[in-house]
Amino acid sequence: MLQHIHARSALLPTGWAHDVRIAWRDGTLLDVAPALHREPGDEVHDIILPGMANLHSHAFQRAMAGLAEKRGSGTDSFWSWRNLMYDFALQMTPDDIEAVAAQLYMEMLEQGFTRVGEFHYLHHDKDGQPYADIAEHASRIAAASAESGIGLTLLPVFYAHAGFGGQSPSVAQRRFISGLQQFEKMLAASEAALAKLPGANIGVAPHSLRAVTLAELKVLVELAGGRPVHIHIAEQTKEVDDCIAWCGSSPVSWLMENSPVSHNWCLIHATHMTEMETQNVAQSGAVVGLCPITEANLGDGIFPASTHMLAGGQFGIGSDSNIQISLPGELRQLEYSQRLQSRTRNILAEPNASNGQHLFNQALHGGAKALGTPSGIACGLSADLVSLNRSTLPSLDINSALDFWIFSEGYKIDCVWSLGQKQVKDGQHVRRECINVRFLKTMEKLLRNRC
């Protein structure tokens, strides 16, 4: 069925346009026409934005959000947080994973994310053995995507080692670990699980340089072909120090020297880079996947965003550990971290331009590129749309709208369409009640088992 909406203002690839009539059928945009009057039957909205890609998520970690904020007897760090995460991962069943992922994806849609890059590494049963269906958990992620209606780029993770140089994995990592032959079978089975999921695609994710050897990395790049390749890198200073101790080079330099990093790569975090490394990553065409809320929560450090963007570098945003789901919050945290470091304001904006609009556009294009999909509101693209409601607030100049949304969250999301289907109405997901009830029952069980 042909569907129409009329937007008083819409953010198109060319910038803001007014009185825009948008039409789609079967999830694909057929017409985007500015300067048209509304017609009878049109659904009318104040502001329409393109849906955003969340390029980096570990869905199961949504279940432990808020549970790692108690200070231990020593200094807490990423590495102490990781031990808690391992404990949590070891108890979850396939049903638990599906329920938690559905809740998470529902929350992402309510925040304006219409596609997720699921960096999926919780593969096996509790004893570390593969399920009869080697892609059991991938199938559950696909089912959660289908139930919530979010677009999915599945990124099955290859994870074989516990440290640089091919160190043997620990017992706590048993649900993550695969050999190359097993991983290839898992990748094929995961792709089959996505076959009936509209708009879904797949990539390959070497977990990190700690978890793969060079020989394994070369095979994984071949398996990917031209599909997305995502890897954690240079997130923590300890990781950088350990890499230097292993090979005499930092993680980013080693990767750039030993792998064909290019336009289909996404370097997750890349927090600790030299100026030369930052320049090289920008010139490679790779996207940097930033997760500012998680990076702040884990005490990772501050990404050199100004240097990266001045060099022409691209970035997208993700919610990573899913401690909080907030599209404007991720962009705000990115800008605020730069302000705290430099003690100046409006760091990432272009001269005489809206900071919010620049951040949004950069994240929009970088995130979509990292997930192997196009972005924006244009004919032939997916009908992934977000409406902002400003009816109860002053009518600002439209060029300030994204500043107002990102830095004050003054405007609220009203509706969200993913692949042309309205998944959020009046700020709430259309299946919120049933998804949330199942999630709460799952959480009660998981928390009871921890006691």
C-alpha cells in the first residue's frame, strides 16, 4: 500500500527542506517532493529526520545495565567490569538473549535508531559447546530484530584467544571461542538465519587484536569479501601497552601495516591513537565507531575527534554495552568530552554552522557506511524515518532544531518508521507492553540466579 506523510520540515541530503511530501511502498521511498501542499489523508508531522544507524551493540549486555556501579575493594576499570560481564554472559539462555535483545531494540527504535550493528560474540551453550544449530543465538538476535522491527546488520565475531600473540583463552571466555572452521560454518548458518528478515545483511567481526592472530585475520578478511569488517581496537591504554610489549607497535599502527583497512572497515573505539595514526585511519576510508556513553562509563578515554574530522575522517555512533540508549545523548557526550579536554565550546562544528546538525549528519553517513547500507531520505532508499514533535515548545529557526534536540532534548520523538513500518507512535513502541513484560520476567530470573 502506498503511504504518504507531509513534513513541515525534513532533513534531506541537500539540507533542510520545507513542506515535504514523502511517499513509500513496501519499505522503499518512491517520492520525496519539497514545496508541496498536504493532501487529504496525508499524515502530518513537524520535523522528519532520517533514521540513524547504531553501529555497535552487544545486546546481551543490556541485561547488566546499572549493575556494575558498585565500587570494588581496589581500583575499578574496564578489566574489572569485564569480569562481571563474563559472569553474566555465562548464565544466559537463548530465551534470555532473545528477550533482552527485543527490549533493547525496542528502546533503540524509540530513540530514533532504525538499524543496529550487532557485534555478536555470545555464541555457544553454557559449557562452551556449540548448539545443535550452530547459529542458535544469531537466530535469536534475528528473531528479536523481527519482533521489534529494527533493521539488522549482524556481525558474527571471531574470538579465539585471550591476549596478543595467540594466548590460550580462559574458561570464562568459553561461550565466545571458535576456530576458523567452526566460525566459517557459523557465518554461513547466521546468513541463512537472516534470509527471511527484510533489509538484513551480514559482516565479519574479528573481536580484537587480542583475540585473533595475523593468519586468522587474513582468513577473516577473505571471508568478508567486500562486506563490513568491524574490530575493537585501542580502547584501553593497557591494550596499547600490551600490544607494544608483544610486537613493538601500537594496535592501530600494527593493523594498518598488516591488513587492508579500507572503506568497508569499522574501527570500534580507536580511542588511543597518535596524530599520525589518526591521519592514516582517516585517509584509509575506514569509519571509526564511537560509543561515547559506554566509553565514558568504562573510563576508556577521549577520542581525538577534532584531529580525526579535520583529516577528513568519518565516524558513526553505537551504544556498545547499552548502559543507556540515547541517540542525542551519544552525540552530546562526544561533543562534551572534547569541550572538557580543550576547555572551549562547539569543538566539532564547522564555522558558522549548527553543531547538532553537523554531528547528526556525520554520524548518519558514517554509521550507514559502516553497516553496508545507504542513508538519508531519498528515492530508492529505505523508508527509515523519525519525527520530532515541537508542538508544545517555541517554534525555533529550523537550523537550530538539532542543536535543541541534541543538547537539551527539548524536542521529543513522536513516530519512527523502520523499513516503512511505523514501529513507534506517540513516543512508544507499538509492541512495548508485550516486549517489556517478557523482559522483566527474564530480568527477575537472571537477578535471582545471581543472588
